[in-house]
Amino acid sequence: MNHKPLSLKARAIALLAQREHSPSELRRKLLRIEHERRRQEGLKEGEDMADEDSCDAAPQVVDDLLTWLQAQGYLDEGRFVESRLHARASRFGNSRIKQELAQHRLSLNAEQWQTLKATELDRARQVWRRKFGAAAELDAEADSDGASPSGAELAAMRAKQGRFLVQRGFAPEVIRQVLRGGGSSGAGED
């Protein structure tokens, strides 16, 4: 059975049904799909694959479709930013989230940025506890039971923990507070 391939609009809606996409990300995917479709049509018709008119028309077709998708509410930058924040905030710091949104040519609004800044210390502590829970608790209790690791071992453990938090995109001051205060959630810290 030979099925007719989905239209570009149907493919776009199917992609958006799976998850939110940024306009630039969806444009890139749709251009690839449209170029491939035109190449396949050219092969079927025996045309030269270097058909300039076909390649030049693809971006306009995709841009028109993106405009239509935005007008119909299928594609929304605000929804994409919210979904990205929801998916990433529990695992990454502000700079990593900001960088990822910049790759999509998007940014946070002032309210979202303030909320993210206000929660960064707590999020860093949660990430730190998930990764280093047992080791972190040993560090905190090392002073009280007398079986503490040597200064060099403790420094090496803290450096490893700090590097991990840096890679996750947390601010240096937040990392210092997490490593200095351990897993404690100080009520007065901001």
C-alpha cells in the first residue's frame, strides 16, 4: 500500500503535538523536511537535483506556514519558554537556562527572570543533594564524629562538587553558599 506523505502543515502540527518548539527550531526542521520532499519530487520527475527555483521557494513556504501556525495559536514563544523553564529549572542554573533559550533566539521576561533568580539557591541545593547526598552528609558530619577526611580529601570533594554545579549553570556565589552551608536550607539566605 502506497500512502501519500503528510503535507508540510500536517508535519508541523504533528511536531508541535509531540512537544513545544521554538520558531527557529521548528523552521529548521520544516526546511529540512521541505528540501527533502522537493528533492524526492525532483528525483521522481527526473529533474536535476540542483534546481535553484525549488530551493529558493522552500524558505518562503516555511516562513508562511510559521506565520499561520503562530496566528492559529499552534506555535507560541511564551509557551515554549514556559515549557523549557518547567523542564530545566529543577536540574540547571540560571546561566544554563538563559544560554539554552538564547540558542533558540528567545529570552526570559523580567518576571520569569526574577522568579528564576529567587529560586536559584534552593534549586542548587536540591541538585547538590541529589548528586552528592551521602557524601555531602558525611562532609557535614565529619567535624562532629572525629573521623573526618583529611583537608586535601575534603578540598578535592568540594572541588568536584563545585565543578558539577558550575557545569549545571549555577552562579559562583550560589555555589559558594551551597558548599559552605552544605545541604541546610538557611531561611535567611538569599
